[in-house]
Amino acid sequence: MQLREPANLRFAMADRKIGVRELADRVVCSPGTISKLANGHQVTTSTRIAEAIERELKVSAGLLFIAPTMYRVSLDDAVRETVPA
């Protein structure tokens, strides 16, 4: 899932008085992942981590992360749109 805005994550952490290591322990991920997300060095993470972060920070689902948009394309359409080499 894609992080909407790193500043929102930092604000939510500060508002709940939860640091990087504590949030990482609660979410069960590395502190590096939380740090990279909070500083904008990483903009995507797994659905499991994104949902756990929102749950631990007690924010509404979807407030911090955007679910990826899925497109369904038929095999015929995909073949027709293939660019020749």
C-alpha cells in the first residue's frame, strides 16, 4: 500500500506519543521500515504493515495509506496493446 504523506504518519506518531521503535515492535516490523516511511524514503509497504500501523496509531483505515488500484484487462486486450519491439 502507498503512504499518502510521510508528514501525516509523523504527526499521528507524535500525537499518540509513539516512537519509531515502539511502533515497529507493535506492528512487528523493523524500525528501519517505520523510519523510512516516516521520512519519505520508502513510500510503499505491505497491506499487513499498513493496516497494523493505522490500527496501532488509532486512525481510520485509509487515512495514512492508499490501497493500490487494480485493473482487470482481458488477455485479448493485453495482446492487442503490446508494442512491437
